[in-house]
Amino acid sequence: MPEMIEDQESTQLDFDRYLDLVKRRHLQFLLPVLLGWLLVWGSSWILPVRYKSSTLILVEQPTMPENYVAPNVNENLQDRLQSITQQILSRTRLLTIIDKLHLYAGDRNLSADEKVDRMRKDIGPVDLVRDSRNNEITAFRVSFSAHDPALAQKVTSELTQLFIDENNRVREEQSEGTTHFIEQQLEEARVSLAAQEAKVRQFEAAHEGALPTQQAGNLQILAGLQGQLQNQQDALNTAKQQRVYFQTLIEQYKNLHAAGRSVDGGPTEVGALDQELSTLRAQLTDLSSRYTDSYPDVQKVKAQIAKTERQKQDLLSAPRSSSKQAGDAESTPLLQLQGQLQANQLEIASREHAIAGLEGRINEYQGRLNLEPATEQELAEMTRGYEQSKANYDDLLKKKNQSVMATSMEQLQQGERFTMLDPPSLPSKPDFPNRLKFCGMGVAAGLALGCLVVLALEFFDDRMHGEKELKALLSVNVMGEIPEIESTVDLEKQKKRMFMGWATAATIGMIIVVGSAISYLRG
């Protein structure tokens, strides 16, 4: 409990001490406040005035929808703005504006590089304006500060036009560069595709007849050749049978002719012809059982039968004038048989030659069919490379056409472009110094100076101004206190001093308020 009483007394004594400090040092505090404020605020009226002109540049999106013409410049807008800013702040560009508008003409001692450095400091930073929904850049602000408001406006206008022109130039160059690069790639793809086409053509020419696309035709031709071979072999067998028949008939004819009569007692010629007719009819019966009447061999045998029957009829109806004529007649069938045998042998040789040719062609087509799997695999690999080259060429051709359209859009300034939303402002009030801001800074500086003066005076003051300080010097406890007896004169002085303090505080406050109003109205 005694501790709580002591704490309360300590707090009360501290408050009384601070209150006593205010009463004693208020003038030493208020005068530095006024002095600090006057120094800072007054400097705002001495410093050289600078006017700031600014304009807002809108970032317009392409007028053509991306579904129709896709832009071929995909550089980040912020990166492009940084690049454009570096281009505009280059020494050459800034010297052009300096010479055109006669900037810093009053400072004749400045070199060209120093003028460029000063202009870079006078150009304000590019302030980006972003969309709150998707955080995309929708506009940006360009500004310039100068001692003359009209000059600041002109320079800002020049800088704005540089940003617009430089953006158009950069986008157009990038678009043309993209188109040129795609054209180079397209030419390389065209050369590669032509080489692939040449390889495929050479391969197809070297393997003509053994290509996979010709397999069905080869099978059909092979089946036809095999059918022709079978027919030729059947015809050859028939011809060989006829050769045996003719040889047998000639031998019999010779034997009968030596005896002078035929087997049935008639003339030798008639017997030979009857024998020949029997053989031909047997052969016709055999052929008719296997082939139709339109088959060539059937027609041929029928013709031989008809011819032999006419010869027999001629022999039976012809008169025998003499033995010499009879001998000549008897030798005529033998000659005919020998002629038929010779024709038969020629037919056999022709059939054998045709069979050999057919077998060669069959072997050729069978070889083609046997080579087709390997040929198909090799052709598939070559075709795969060709298809890849063609797909790459078609894709590059499509991109090239799109890039050409995008470049035309950039050249016609239909792509993303910068547009000056408002013309550069003509400033009516200086941007620097901000006198109202200087006024606030002066108040803060004056308060800090007043506190510093009061603390310094208190630090160097060795007098005692309170009971607590006096009690701290005594080694014994205080048993009693004698209250201060104030006279009427002291009370009047105290009131007068208090009035002077409040009047001084009010005067300083009014001075600061009036100065702030002047700064606001004329700043």
C-alpha cells in the first residue's frame, strides 16, 4: 500500500515538473519553433521554381481480332517500354530535342554531355497505369520539369511523340524480323522437302514394279501368266501327242504302201486317210471332253478332219488313168503327213519357247513379290521422312502467311499502338518547391528545434526548481513544509507572464496559418 502511494506521488510530481517546465520555458520553445518554420518556409520562396508538364499515353489493343490476324510481336509490354525509354534517353535523341527547343541556353558553360545529364534528371519516371482486374498495363504517364511552363509542355509533347513513333518502329522491325526469320526457315524446309521428294522418286524409279502399291497388280499379272503357262503346257502336250500320231501314221503308211494295198483291201491312200481320220476323231473326242468348241485346238482338229475327209472323197471319185498317176497319188498323202509332222514340230518348238518366256516372266514377278516386304519397309522410312518434311513445310508456310499479314497490320498501324489520351498539360502552379509541403516541414523543423533548445537549456541549468530536487539533496527526512507566500506583485507578474506566453503562442500559430494559406493559394 505505501508503494502505491509513493507511485502516485511520483507520477504527480513528474506532471508538476513538466507543467513547471512549460511555464518556465515556453518562450524559449515558441521562438525556435517560429524561427525553424520561417527558415524552411522561407526557403520555398527562394528556391528556383520548376513547372512539371505531363501527359497520359493510352495503350490501345489491335483493331483486328486475334482470331483473324494474330500479332507476331509477343514481347512483354513493360520490357518493351524499358527498351523504348532507353532509346529515347540516348544521347543522340536528347541532343536533338535540346538543339530544337534551345534547352539550357542560358547556361553557356554547360557541355553537351552535361546538358544531356540535366535533361535526364528533368524527365520524370514513366508511371505505369495497370488494370485492377488482370494487372495489365493500360496506360503510362510521361512528364518533364522546367523553369518555364510552356517549355515544359513543349518538351513533354516531343517526348510523347518519340514514345509513339519509337513503339511503332520497334513493333514494325520486330514483326519484319519475325517474317524474315520464318521465310529463311521456310526456304530451308523447301530445300529439304525437295531433297526428300527426289529420294522418293529415285527409289520408286529403281524399284519400278516391286513397289507396295503395285502388289495387287503383280499378283493379278502373275495369276494371268500362270494361267497362260498352263494353257501352253496343255497345248504342248497335245502337240506332242499329235507328233507321235503323225510319226506312227507315217510308219504305217510306208508299210502298207510297200504291200500295195490298204488294210481293208482298198487303195493304200484311202486306208491311210481312214487311219488318219480315226486318229483325228479320237483326238477331237479327247479335246471336246476338256474344252469347248471355240477352243483353238478343237477348231484346228476339226479343220484337219474336214480336210482329210475331202482328200478321201477326192481319191474315191477320181478315175485311175494309169499306174504312174496312181503312184503319184499314193505318194501325195505321205508328203502331206510329213508336212503336217514338220508343222507339228514347229508348233512344239514355238510352244516350248513360249513356255520358257512365261516361266521367265513368272520368276520375275515372283521375285518382285519376294522383294516387296523389304522394299515396303525402306519406302516407308523414306516416306515418313518426306511426310515430316512436308508437315514442317506446310506449318512454316502457314506461319509465314500469318506473319506477313501481321507485318502488314503493323505497317498500317492496326496493331498494338500508343495514343496520346490528353495533350501535355500547361502547368499553372509550380511542381517544385511545394510551398505547402515546405510549410508542414517547417513546422516539424521548428518543433524539433524548440525541443532541442529547451533540452539544452535544462541540461546546462544548475538551479533547483522543485521540491523533489531539494529533497534529493537532504540526507534526512523532511518533517514539515512552509508554503510559498506570494505577494500581489508576484501574482500580477505571473498573470502577465502567462498572458504573454499565450499571446506569443497564438501569434506564432496565426503566422503559421497565414503562411500556409499563402502557400496554398500561391503555390
